[in-house]
Amino acid sequence: MLTSKQRAALRGAANGLDPVFQIGKGEIDEAMTAAIAACLDARELIKVKVLDNSEYDPREAAGLLCEGTGAECVQVIGRKFVLFKRKKKESAFDALLKK
């Protein structure tokens, strides 16, 4: 569980990120969840965009992906949300999260 200060630091780090996944009118299925989990394993912090034609609202999509990947939702703003999953070893965000 992230504290509010850690969440704020991660929001700042995610500010310049571009969305790496888009959720359209298809379902959030196992393949998408696995792809997002693999991306989280590599990057730790990602931004995802929910398109206007999607059947999910951004909070709902973030919740489903958090359950499926074991990540934490850092922020939902507009049609985008940010997910974070700390690496087991040597996280790039360790210094940022110790504040």
C-alpha cells in the first residue's frame, strides 16, 4: 500500500509519461492483463488510456487491471490512469519512495 507522499511522488514521475496501452471497445481479457503485467515488470510505472468507445470507465478498468496484475493504481485523471508495481529487486523508484 502506498502512502499519500509516495503516491504524490509517483504522480510526479508519471507526469511526463505517454500512455503505453489503450483500452478500446474490446474486453480487458487475460491477454491484455498479461501484456500489461509484463510491461509493469519491465517499467514499474505505466500510464494507460481508456478510449471514448470503451465499455469501461477509467476507474473500473484500473480496478480490473490492478486485480489482474497485482499493481497499485497511483492516479486516475480524465480518461487515463497510472499503475505502479515495484520490482522485487533494485527498483528504480526506491529513492523516490523513501521520502
